[in-house]
Amino acid sequence: MTADDSYGRLDDDDYPAYTMGRAADMLGTTQGFLRAIGEARLITPLRSEGGHRRYSRYQLRIAARARELVDQGTPIEAACRIVILEDQLEEAQRINAEYRRGAESCAPSASA
């Protein structure tokens, strides 16, 4: 991947643009916290060719939500499970909305 290719991907929420140190700084947390949520399988950072963890903006949003819960006193394992369930619920609601729109577009109109 060339530098020009990398610049085009900076708008990509899934592009692993952030090192562990930068991610921790952005979240106001420790690198240990990022390792812990990785061990809890909340996020799985990609690895650079040198084996260093790299995080995407999407992963940082998930980590930030987990940090909010931990800061409120929720144990890290429970916080990770809550965030996973919230993400699954959001996806299910999105799919349901798509099905509803599809069903409404196929339904015969009352004026026909």
C-alpha cells in the first residue's frame, strides 16, 4: 500500500490508523485497558507488520463506550458484554427497519 492509498482510507471507520499509545491517549485511558478489552474479546486490533496493535475509529468508539461503563463502576468483563449486546441490538434494529421498508414497498396500496 502506498502513502497515497493510505490517505484515501483515512475516512474509513474500519481502517486501523491508530497505534495503541495514540488510541489510549485519545480515550484518556491506559494501554492496559485496551489490552484488557482485547482479552475480553470486545475488540480485536489489527497488527502491523511489526506486530504492534492498530485500532480503527470504530474500535475506538466501542472502547470509549466500555470506558464509560467502567468509569461508572461496572466491572470490565460486564462492560464488554453490555457493549457487545448493545451493538447486537443496534444491528437487529437496523435489519428490522430494512425488512419493514421492504414489506411496505411490496404491500398493495389501499387506493388500488
